[in-house]
Amino acid sequence: MLLKDKVAVVYGAGGAIGGAVARAFASEGAKVFLTGRSSAPVEVVAKDIVSAGGSAEAAEVDALDEQAVDGHLRSVIDQAGRVDISFNAIGIPDTGILGIPLAELDVERFSLPIAAYTTSYFLTARLAARHMIPNNSGVIMTVSALPARMGSRLNGGYGPAQAAKEALTRDLSAELAPQGIRVVSLRPHGIPETSTMREVFDAKAVAGMTWEQFAGYLAGTTHPRRVQTLVEVANMAVFMASDRASGMTGTTVNLTMGSLDD
């Protein structure tokens, strides 16, 4: 098992990517502490993990609330003794921030995703690092998206938000790597399995295109002419969190399947 006896905290574990990653971490031997702003979807994931023979505990934690994140991490340390992996997969509703031309978008809606995504990643990473530094080890991870590196239409502040997260990944690594902590991001693209992609489709109101056609369009942008699956993203998260990826830090792993050339 790649993560045997590792202690992992997953933020946004009730979402599609967060839940898939949490299940994959647990299946590879990690003790997983799941958090989300709403407890119900997180508890579903925790029950799935336990039913499959894994170890998981669920908690309601707002990843934009510093005191809530700090308190939860302290409880993890009290129970497990340490934290080895911090994975941030939080998301915010796309309604109201997508589908509007930048020239018509008000500053509050433009700023919302930038503030939410970067603040949450900063808080969870900084607080995790404080517990990892004494052990000289740990992995801090988050999820980015293709608009971080490629111009796209009607995405409001979403692209700048993801670009900021990738920049923060590099800066965190520059400071923390000498203390044994790796920091990496994953950049998947267009996974129709997630409710987020349905929100994107609805928000942008793609003219004259059905959902099936939209999914086909996404597949057509990749080299293998298919979209990546949640399982593939989760498997990469496991590898990057494991000791086998010990040489990887300060970088974003391109999972766009050729949609974006590095």
C-alpha cells in the first residue's frame, strides 16, 4: 500500500474530486479525516470508506474559517499524532460567477472565486505546515484547472483564482521544501462525472449544444479523444502523496491529457 499508516486530511471531501481522492487514499492504507462545509455528503464518503474496510472520520469544517480549520487539525493531531497529507479540493458554486463577459462583470463577482479559492488553500496549507515542520515531512496538495494556464471565455475570476493557487504552490514549496515538506497541485480538465462540469455547461448556456455534445467537445480537446476519469485523478493524487513521488515539489501535474501543452 502506497500510503500505509499515513494520516491525511481532505478538505472538500463531499465533492466529486475530494471524495474520489479520499476513497483512494483510504484504499492505499491512509487514515483519512474528511471535512466539508456541509456534513451530509462528507459522511456518505466516510461510510463508503469504512464499509470498504478503510479508516475515515467525517467533520463539518468551513475551510474559509481559520479557527475551524485550526481546531479540526488539533483534533486530528490529538487522535492520530500527526498529519502527513493535506489535500484541498474545496469548490464554490459556479452560479453567478460564470457565463458573464468580463466587460459586464461586477468586481464583487469577479473577486469571489479569487478570494475563496486562494484563502482556503492558504489557510489549510499554512496550518498544516505548522504541524508538519516539527516532523520534517509532509505533503500539501490542491486541485487546479486548465484556465489557470489558458485563456477561456465567460469564466469570470475562476481562471485567475486557479493561476493564483498554482503560484502559491510554487511559493509554499520554495519555503517549505528545505524543511521536508512537498507542495504540489493537480490540474485535471473537464470531467463530466463531476457536478461542476454540469454547472459550467448550464452557466455558460452553450448555444445549440446538448450535454452529450458538450461532453464530446471536451473529449475532442484531448490527445486520446476522451476525458479523464475521477479514478485517474485520484490515482495520481495517491502517487503524488506517496514517498514514490519524493522528487516532486513546487509543481503542478498536468492532467489535461494534452489539452494544454507544457
